Amino acid sequence: MVINYNSALELRAFLEQEKLGMQKKFGQNFLVNPQIRQSLVQELGAQAGDEVWEIGPGLGAMTALLLEKGLKVKAFEIDHGFIRVLKKIYCENDCFNLVEGDVLKTWTSHSKPQFLLGNLPYNVAAALLADFIEKGCIFSRMVVTVQKEVALRMAAKAGSADYSSFSVMCASVYRVKPLMVIKPSSFYPQPNVDSMGVLLESNGSEAHPVVFYQLVRSLFASRRKTVKNNLTTFLSSRFGKLQTQDICDSVLRENSLNGNERAEKLDYGTFLSLAKSIQNVRL
């Protein structure tokens, strides 16, 4: 079975021949630009013999490049039609391992390698990356293609318009480097928005307090509210209303905050320091 991954017309003909449909719910878009595919694999930096997780291999365009480099590929695919094609193409390759089903439900059953590559579906990209981070599944290097809006959030700094709880989560474990904007014409079918390739390198950060990610989400939950108001709500759920005010004032004072700040103005280091203060509270 031979597929021309560089031609939208030939991909369309192949899909019709194999009676395969593109399912919008899976956010399927094939990257038909060979230069960009090569660049993304190159940025991953994996060497022959390394294992890599590939998320959403589709018909195997990126898979082929990974295997050509001598990598051991564990591919996660949800579409039954694409799974059938992948099995036909790669079933005899000992370096290829296919995991069928929703990656959000299956990845926890597998040992994490150092590398991950993925042309991530727009509808699950942020949720999947956040799930990895919160559960401590940190890769040495990840190269992902995501919607440009998501990429900007991943790389955003405190005080910028794109800064969010997701930005803090990414900064907590990765150095985030946008690689290139990918225009809709580089995909089949063409999406309605620009995409972006992103490199995430582990920053070797220390283990975070148990409350860290819960705190980050809580302080961003009501963006119009001050840090003090959101922190009070968060602390109340942990320590009860009677002691919350004293604890809140103490935590803010310890971190040189007056409480009138907004979450989008706090950098990662401040969130980490707040979490450590809360973790150390003794009643």
C-alpha cells in the first residue's frame, strides 16, 4: 500500500478508494507539506534507537519519517479506518507499535519515553497536554502541531493577552519555543485557522506542591476577581471559612502581595511560591 502524503488530491482519492471518511469530531487534518514534516521531526532531536510516542498518526505520514530515522514508534490512533491502514502499512515493522483508542484514556497504561511528536487534533490538544503535565508525564522533548491560538497560550508570559492557567502549567515543566506558523494550505482538508509547530523541552523543575495545579486553576477561575478573592475561595474549600481570612492574609503577606493583583499578572514563580506557602500551613 503506497500513499502520496504530499498531494491533497491523491490523499482524497485514496480515502475514497478505501471508503474512509474524515470525521470532524476527531479534528483530522493531514499535514501535506513535506518540508514542514521534515522540520518537525528534525526539531524532535531523537536518535536511532530512541522510543517516541506519536499522537494521531492518521495515515502515517510522520510515522514514516520517524521509522526512517530508526526510531521506535508507539502510535496512538482513535479512527478505526486509519487503524486498518496503519496495520496494513506497518504491521511487519518491529519498530512500530499501535495503540488503538482515545489517547486520553489509553496513555496512562504505557511507559513514557523521552520523546513525543504529534499533529494534535484541535479539540483535544490543550486537554491532553494538561493531562500529561498534571499527572507528571513529562517528556524530555515534545514537538506538537496545534492551533495557533493554543500555541500562543502555551508560550505566553505574565501580563500578556494570551496568558492563562495553561500558560503557567506549561511553564511549570517546559521551556516553550514556537517553531513556525503553518498556514491552512499545508493541510488537507484545510482548517479555518493557522496552526503552529511548538517545541517543549523539559526544564528539569522540582516536584510541585500537591496544591499547585489546583491553585493555578482557581486563581484564574474568575479573571475579574482579585487574587485575594479567588484565593479566599480556594482556601475556604480546604480549611473551612472560619480560618480562611487569617490564612489568606498570611499567605499573601509571605509572598509580598497585597491581594489586589489579578492572576494574569503573576508569573510562574509567584504561583509556585504561593503553593508552597499553602502547603506549609499548619493548623
